[in-house]
Amino acid sequence: MSTRHELESAPWAGRTRRYDILKEGTAALLIITVIVVALSAFFGSPDDKQITFKEWATNAPADFYATSVQELAGTSGSAGYGAPYNTASSGVNVGPFHLAQIIGVKHPVDNVNDFVITPLTTFNNSPDVATALKQWQGADSKTHLAWATAYDSALGKANQDASKVPAGDYGPVPQLATGLLTMAKSGSLDGVLLSQGNYFQNDNTKQTLFLGDGNYFNDQSTAAHLQGDTWGMMNENGRYPGQAWLWLYSFWYQIPPFNNGDSHPFGANADAYIMIIMGILSLSLVCMPLIPGIKALPRKIPVHRLIWRNYYEEENL
Amino acid sequence: MSAHHEKEMWTAKLRKAWQKNLPIEKLLPDTQPAYVASWIYLFGVATLSALGVIIFSGLILAFEGPSWYHLSSPGHFVNSLHFWSVQLFFVFMVIHLWGKFWMAAWRGNRMLTWVTGGIAFVASIGTAFTGYLVQTNFDSQWISYEAKDGFNSVGIGAWFNVTNLGQQLLLHVAFMPLILGVITVIHVLMVRAKGVVPPIDAFNKVLEEKK
């Protein structure tokens, strides 16, 4: 006796209808093309201009200046990130495993030299900045840190207003930050940060980390509703649709405990846990026919009666 | 060549398996089962059509370079074609996927058809994501900055560096489309080889009569 499975596997022996697969494919392609052309002609596509260091330094000089000081002091976000950029922290963890740390530093970033000192050595600095650069290069790393952290702390207390920072032993740090601000305003820093002394370069990691350390970049994203806690992962600039297919990924960032960075262990390590959850869910989608309960839903909820309504009526099923 | 030798040949084995499972009548059919008569069936071919527009517009963008569309009206229009075809592609594919779920389309030895479709969906998300990373505008700056944390958190960032434009561009125009293209071709061939899944209750009468 044939089982249901055997019957469903066998080539269809029932009624058929005419079907021109090439004609259907061609018609579909034409119709979709017309729709796409119409949408493109009427709505265009989003293309907000990229942010440059020149723009940042010009529009928010105090923020750029303070970020430069943080890079020297090692207190910026990227300076304390950990792997794959540096060894400053152990990074996020899943249980006892700090996965990025286990793999190690694969994209080394030296915030002090890559972001501040090396770029300044390529620029035609003012005499006081040139002197400051020599003073920095002549000192040891312990002294660098003492100067930079002292000034970073004082600048923070002065609400990032350099004119209100009291006198102190800051070494050449204020001049270096001023020099980098001048360089950024001139537009030179954009090219130098990317090239890092090379001719060919296509890795924007260092630029992106530096840009993200300041508030200006974040503020622009907040204004555009692109932050992760406002479904930013699936949003787009302006009124355009974004990556709506990432809604489930974005969803987890909106709910407890993942939306609370102080909640341990899940909130504080939300990125890792959500990545793992989405990996499991993606695998579940691929293997859905094997999942008990889920695979039985189509029989229990008779949406198929709608899909094959005509056939069921014709066959009196 | 003797039948014995032919039996041992990989090429001959593949040809025979192909002829048995996917003869030209199945590959280019002129009839369909009568139950293939719902609007839901249109979303498979609509997804493929949108993919065709994506590939065509993407090829133009690839030939002109990643920054061309910022600088010229024709470039911006082609970018818009790429953008909207991707949006439609996902809409069609999600509807297609839901339709196939409610049909329990994995029945009757069609498990691998579902699996390849599921992989194609995940691969599409990866392909689109790398596309968003190579826009060379504010959006791609922000997406790469935010997304790095997710990939770094599980160690993938060591090899899949979203802030490396060169790497992402190569993945978007070469590796990801290759994966998606191959999976899509296999998926479509499996649909043709296995046929469209029959209605859930199609054999109720037959089975009851046999009891």
C-alpha cells in the first residue's frame, strides 16, 4: 500500500494545465524591471554624504580636540576595545570564553601613533607643534601616559573647553591636539589616516575607529535614527526603507536584558549573545522541516486551504 | 566503449543521474499540475526576476567603480535600480518563503529544496549586508562602525572585517554572489526535478479508499 510520503514523492499523475515556463519568466522579468525603473525614477535612492575628518574638525572642533587627547591618553573607546585591535581589555564574553581575545589581535591599531603622532609627522606643522612633537618623541611611554591622562582628566573637568583647563604638567599634549585639529581642518588628516604611509590602501579600519571615538559621528547617527537602540540596524537615512530583513536581529537589542548594558551577563555581552541567537535561528530556518511542532503547523493551521482553494473545490476535497 | 567502463566513469554516472532525475521535459515543462494555480506561486519567479535586475544593475556599478554613483546622475539612477531591486527581491522572497512554509513544501522528498531555499535566504542577507557596507557614504560608515562589534564579539571580525572596504567590496561582488548564485541554481533545479509539492490533502481520498 502506498504511503502518503510515497504519493507526495511520486511524479504528479493528476490533472495538469498548460504552462509556458519561458513565457512566464520573461513576463515576470519585464514586469519587475518596469516596477524597479518606476520606483527608481520616482524615489531615487539614499546617499547621504560621508563624514570626513575635515568636516568633523570644522563643525565640532572641541569634540575633535578632546577625542585626540583621549587617543593619546588611551581612554577612547577604541583604545580600550581589546581584540582584534589591541590587548587593552578582554572584550565581551560568552560564559568563560572571550572569543575575540582567544583569536587575538588580527588588526593591530596603535591609537597614539596611528591616529595622532604619525599623521603629525607628515604635516607642515607650526613651530610650537613641531617643538611639541619633538618633546613627545624624546620622552618615554610612562611620561607620555602621565602627560596625556593628566590633560585628558583636566579637559574632562572643564567640559572639553581647552581655554578653561587650569595650568598643569601636561607636557606637549595640548599643542599636539591643536596641531592635529589644524591638520584635520586642512583636510590632510583624511588622506594620511587612510594611507598610513602606503600608496595603495583600501582598509578603513583606523579611520572608522577614530571617527567613532568622537561624539560628532554618533550625534549624526542619532539624528538619522540609526542607533541600535532605535532599530537603527534596519533603518535607512531619510524616508527610505532600510534592511528590513534584519528586523529580528534588531529586535533583540530592544528588549531586556539585551537593551541594558549594565545587566550581566546578557546585557553586557549582548552583541555576542544576539549573534549566537541569530546563528541558531538561521540554522533553525534552514532545518525547519526537522523541528517537531513547527513542521506540523502547516497542517494544524489551514492556510493551505486558501492557497489551494480552487483545487480543493474542483476535487471536492 | 564497453558498458563496464562506462559504469566506472564519473562523467557517465553524472549524465545518467541527470537524465533520470532532470530530463529536458522537467527542466522546460509545458504543463504544470492543476493545483499550481494561486498567486502565491508568482513570488518564486518574481524573486528570480528581481535577482536578475540586481545582477544587471550590480554589474554596471561594478564596472564603473564604487564611487561613480555619487558623482553622476546616471550613476545615481543605476544605484537606485540596484537599491529598489534588492528591496523587491527581499519582499518577494519572504512572501515566497512563507507561502512554502504554509504549503509544507518539504513534503515528498523535497527537504533539500527547502534547505537550499533557506541557505539562499541567509546568503541573500549576507550579500545585501556587504552591499550596504560598500556604499561609500555615511550609511556605510555607520553600519560598518556598528556592525564590527557584533562580528568581533564572536571572533569572526578577525577575518570578516566590516571596516575594510577592499575586503567587503570583493566579497560583495565576487564571493557572496557566487554562493548565492550557485545555491539559487541548485534550488531551482531541485524544484524542477522534484516537481511542485502537491496540496496537503491531495491524497486523502486515495489513502482512505485503500484502508
